[in-house]
Amino acid sequence: MNEQTGARRVVTNMSISLDGRYAGPDPLDMSWVMPYAITDVARDHLASLWAPATTALLGRVNAEGFLGFWPSVIDMEGADPRDVGFARWLVDVDKVVLSSTLDPDQAPWERTAVVDKPTVEAVADLRATDGGDILVLSSASVIKDLLAADQVDRLALNVFPIFLGDGPRLFDGGLSTAKWELVSQTAGEHGTLALVYDRVR
């Protein structure tokens, strides 16, 4: 539980390069992620995050990417069981998609609410409901909003040993001073590093 608010915990997950970027110059090119995302460390890291979560929170672009791909993994021959588990969870879990362009009355995915509100307001609404963790899946704009408002309780990172050289960074200037406690660290294939930090309040 989040001791500060007595409400649900907000957990964010993002993969970043060693130079702190979540995308390269072409934000649609995720080829740099793939050698590392299929490692045991990355798969186990994700499983540890989605298992206690009862809500997935995504921006529209990430929702289209995740929900356009992952459901197909459920019946994919030879798929890793951890990938199938995540895919089933993503299909079955309650999803909140932040969007000002999607029709809130016609969400294109099952168990999905489309919300046209500022991120912090949407999260405050979710915190006021019953449930497990609220997991933000790789939606950089959502995570940045929550970090800026000091509304992240658990910060999970996959750090991949590559310099992208250019592209957007996850941690911009202007963040408030905040102390974090390292609660887990795992290193694995190809130098992949999975880190989980809890906000100290």
C-alpha cells in the first residue's frame, strides 16, 4: 500500500538505454529493444510487475501498440509461457487508456475505459477505487507526468547496455528532489539490468 495516500500503488515500467533514452531518433524503431526484451531477466521482471496489478494504465499510442500485438501471442506456437501469461493478463485486466482523440463510448478493446483527463487526475480517480497495483506500461508521456507530480510509488526499469545517442529521455530536468530505495536488482544475458525502486516518503 502507498503509505502517503493509503491508496493503491502506482507502478511504472520502462526500458531505457544506458544513456537514459526510451527511444532513438525514430520513435517507431524499437529494434534496439528486441535482443534484450526476450531475455530471462526482462521476462521475469515484467512478470513480477503485472502479477500484483489489477489495472493497466496506458497512453493511446502505447495502447495501440500493446493491444495490437500481445493478444496474438496467446495462441502463438512456441511462445514463451511468460509472454503468454502477460498476454492473457493484458487481455483480461481492466485497462485505462488516456486519450483526447478516442471515443470514450467506443473503446476498441475489451475491458477498456477511455479517459480524457490529465494523467494526475485520472490516477487520483483510480487510487480512490479498490484494487491492486496500477501498472503503467512503457507509456513515456504518462510516466513523465506522474514523475513530475511525484505520483510514482514503484519505479521499475530495464536498462539495456546500448547508447542510442539521440532521442527522448525518460528523466527530464525539473523533477523534484526525491529519494528512492532499491528493492531489487537483477543482471542477465547481454548485460540486461532489471531495477526496481520504491519511493521513500
